[in-house]
Amino acid sequence: MSDLPAEYGERAARFLREWDLRRDGPPRSGRCALVLPVLRADGTPAVLKLQDVDDETAGEPLALRVWDGAGAARLLAHDPGTGTMLLERLDMTRPLGDLPDTRAATEVVARLLAELTAVPAPPGLRRLADLAPRLLDRAASVLPAVEDGPVRRLLTDCAAAVREVAAEPGDRLLHWDLHFENVLAAARAPWLAIDPKPLAGDPGFELLPALWNRFEADEVRRRFDTMTQILALDRERARAWTYGRVLQGAVWRLEEGEPPLPEQLEIAKRLRGRAGSGPILPP
């Protein structure tokens, strides 16, 4: 396993042996995982996914079992001790992000989200009901120190929008990170989702990744409208939870001494004043 990172070589060798797998191509490294193409004993293509278990990844096998291939890659085997998974192999050479038409790609993401969030979250996952209050507490600690007045006011208003919906956090099974690069072409379906970081909550909390990926400022409202329509979401609630995702990203960066990402701030600005009972953020 000399071509694998040291932290994964021994683990890969163990599960190739225990699950009777043969390597079938070079490894692919993601932000927090390594994926190794393999063949099962009967010749079926699959991938061995090696990653550390943390708050975000711990629920992945549980969510994949619930979906059971409906909108997402199938889980074939799982080792709870290491978090190692054997997954259905999709076409890793054809991510949705390669689709030239971002409007068509947004529709694909929205339809997958509609399928994935149609089921209630099982017990044992992270919950938006817990995350939202903690986010508001952390925001209250860091926002007063933001020197840029307009940015501070924007994020303060995002926090106010989250407070309006936090009492009804939802109970659907969320992917949390469904952007264009986390959708791959497949043999049994045109497109399927990969790499969930699941939690229980409101589907409106799902929209930011597809608004931000391959960012186009003039497409923000169109993408938002497309997703809320296909998912049949209440626009005001979806907008408030999208502000929550912007706030979440900003708080993470501020706690690390970094400024919020301009593109995410622009998304919040672009969503001001959309259809419904009126803007949550002032225009």
C-alpha cells in the first residue's frame, strides 16, 4: 500500500483482506477521506471509503442505510470501529460539477434533495434543534468584534432570522453538503448523491451549498427559486435557514481569525426581499 497515505495504508490492507476485495484503480483523496476503487469477490465494482469518525461523518452510514440507494450511493458494508465503508461505485469521472449548464445542475440537486429529505431522520443523528441555539450563542460571542460595520449588521440580521425559525427546526433527514461535486453519474440512475454529513432538520437548511458552488451572483435568486419550488418549501423559512448557513460559515471563520467569505455574504444580500410576506433582512 505504498501509494496510500500512511494513516490509511494499514487500514486499507485490513479491509481488503476481511471483505475479500481487490484493488481496481488508483486511490482518490477528498478533503477528509480516501476512496479506493475495488472489486468484490463476485466482480462487482465498489469503493472502499476510509475516513476518520467525527461529529460530521459519524452519521453517514446510518443515513445511507435509511436511504438504501434512493437518491444516494448504497452502503454495502460498514465497520463501526473505524468508520470504514464499502459503497456502491458510481462514475467518479462524471461529477455533476462538470455539467456546463448550472441551471440544469441546480435542478438535479433540488430533485435529489426532495428525495433525500422526504424521510424522517432516524434517532442518533446530529440535530438542527441543538445546532441552531449553539450557533446563535457563538455568533453572539464573535459578532461584536467584527470591525466591518455593514458585515456585522448583515450577520446580526442573519442571526435574527434564525431566531425566528429556531423553535421549529424540523425532523427530516438532511444531507447537509449537497453541492455539484457531491453528485455523481451512475448506471442505475442518472445522478446520485455521495458524502453526506447528515443531521435531522428543516430541508431549508440544505440550500446554501448549491447556491455557493460554482458561484454566480446573478444566479443566486434563480437557484433559490428553483430549489424552493422543487422541494415545495416555504420561502421565508428556507431563506431564514439559508441565512443560518451563511452565519454558520462566517462564525467558523471568525473563530479562526479569518473574515467571512465574500461569496456567502453576497448570497445573503441577494436573497433580501424575495417573494413572500416581505424581506427578513432589510433591503
